[in-house]
Amino acid sequence: MIVIMEPHASEEQINKVIARAKDLGFQTIINKGEIQTVVALIGDETKVSSTDLLEELSGVRRVERVQVPFRLASRITQHADTVIEIAPGVKIGGGEDLLVMAGPCSVESEDGILKTARAAKAAGAKVLRGGAYKPRTAPRTFEGLGELGLKLLKQAKAETGLPIVTEIMDIRDLDLIFDTTDIFQVGARNMQNFSMLNELGKIDKPILLKRGMCATIEEWLLAAERIMHHGNNRVILCERGIRSFDAKYTRNVLDVSAVPVVKQLSHLPIIVDPSHGTGKTAYVRSMALASVAAGADGLMIEIHPDPENALSDGPQSLKFEPFAELMDELRQLHDFVKPMHENRKPLIKA
Ligand code: PEP
Ligand code: MN
């Protein structure tokens, strides 16, 4: 950690910083310039919960960490990619296979989810998505079928064998959803629901952690760190677009660069959701392909038998046929780029 003092900080102020650093278990190296002094702290930064402990001292201008604050999720702690087994034979991470999760935004009906599950499987998707509890901004809109939705997902799994990913919105539903799902989805709006992350850290099932719509990559990785801190190491990251100033033509700004950044910083698998990332069916294909080219471990794509009449997110959902065509292209592209990513192992910079 580096403590940058205010210009002309007094000897007393500098000594107080050195004393605090020693109390915290650090050795110090003092670099005295003509105007400004910089104190370098040598030791394990992770023992300092907050830089405030130094920043609050008078005469301190700024404190900078040298190490990343997410330790368990970092490539420094674990160099090799984490590979997560979602169900027997269904794995994500490690760069071997591309894993696609597909399904409707919301589970709407028995017929709809069964048709969708069959189409997803036929096209090569390995996980069925579908929300039973939907986060909706406006009240009086369709918020999912709840328990019935979970029952229908179970039915679709029983018929197709596809493992399930579904969103948890309220920790009180944990047991109910646990019984149905293979992966717990934490939606963008709950990425900073810290009490929920704490609880999900204590369970033995993979967590799909979507990036909050205003979250920095570091905040997102710290949310993953929180889950891992409580014991659950099976975290899959999902980039789904962030809010920016231009919302005229796309719903969100899909941050494809998050893929190589996360690959460099973390060993956790990362997938991309081009459906929420763009909000428009017309752009899903390009962004899905771009994500694979960037090195994503998988994708989450919304598909629907009749998007025009979907109860949520119809404008960004693919019909079955274009989805199957896209899956073919994704497979070809993944085969093409796989050796390129293998030859360019992420630089350890974290
Ligand atoms: C979803 O996957 O349907 C969803 C609501 O996603 P997000 O949390 O990314 O908005
Ligand atoms: Mn959706």
C-alpha cells in the first residue's frame, strides 16, 4: 500500500502515519521529496479492511492499494482456471467447451417451457434458463409464476435432462428454489444485496453472478469474493451490460472488454448475456459472436416460441430457428478461436 502525503505535510503527521502502519503490521519505507512525502507500506494488504484507517489521518492526501482486494477470486491466489461442474458432464470454465444457457426470460406456461427446453436442447444448449421470480421495475406487471414456475422448470428438466438456472430474488425462497435449480442466478439488481450473497456463500450449488448495471469490475469481483469468503467457490460471472449515457438504440452497453479483463484478474469462469446486454433481438447474434471471440466461457441467451407475445423481454428474445443457426456459428467460431486463447494465457497483472 502507498500513502501519499499532502504537500508539506508535517513531520508529526508523517510520524503518525508510520506509527499507524506499524500498528497494522506493516514495515515502512519513507520517500521524502522536496514537497511531498510518500510512505510505502510493506506487508499483507488483505489484513487492512479499509484504506480509511490511513486515509483518515491528517496530512494524508491519498492511499493506494498495490494488491487487489479480491483475494479468493484473484489469479494470484489461483493461477489455473476454475472449472465448475454444473451437473454430471456439464462443465464451465477452462476454455475447453463453450457452454450456452438458453430459455425464456420468464417461465410462462407448461407448453411454452417444454417447447423451449426441447428447442434449446436440440440446438445444443446445455442449461435451461427461465425466471420464476422476476425483478420488474413497475408493479402490476408480470412478476413470474413463482412456485408454479419452479414446478414447470422441474418438469422440463425431467423431460430433457437439461440442468436449470433460475433467479433468486428473495433469500426466503432459498429452500424452495434449491430443490429445483442447479445454478442460482443473482440478477444485476441484486449483485450488491450483500446479505443475500452471504447466504448464497454458504450453500453447495453454483452461483451465476450477474454484473450490476452500475457496478465496476472490481465491485463485481468483490461480490464474487463475498460468496467465496463464505465457502462457496463455484461462482460464474455474467456480463450483461451496464448503464451508460446512450440508451437510445440499445438497452444497455455490453462491456465485451470485461471478458479479457476478468480473465486476466480472475480464475472464475465468465459468460456473457447479449440479450439483456443489447435489449434487441437484431443485435444478439453479433454480440454473442463477439463475446466468444473475446474468450467468454459461455453465453446466456433468451429464446421464446413467440417473442411478440412474451410476458417479459420479448423484444430481445430469439425464435428457435435463428437460435439454432446461431448455435452452429458459435460452435464454429469457438473451434476457431480456442487455440488462439490457449496460446495467449492471461498475463498475470493483478
Ligand atoms: C434475466 O436474466 O432475465 C434478468 C432479469 O437479468 P438481469 O438481472 O441481468 O437484468
Ligand atoms: Mn429477461
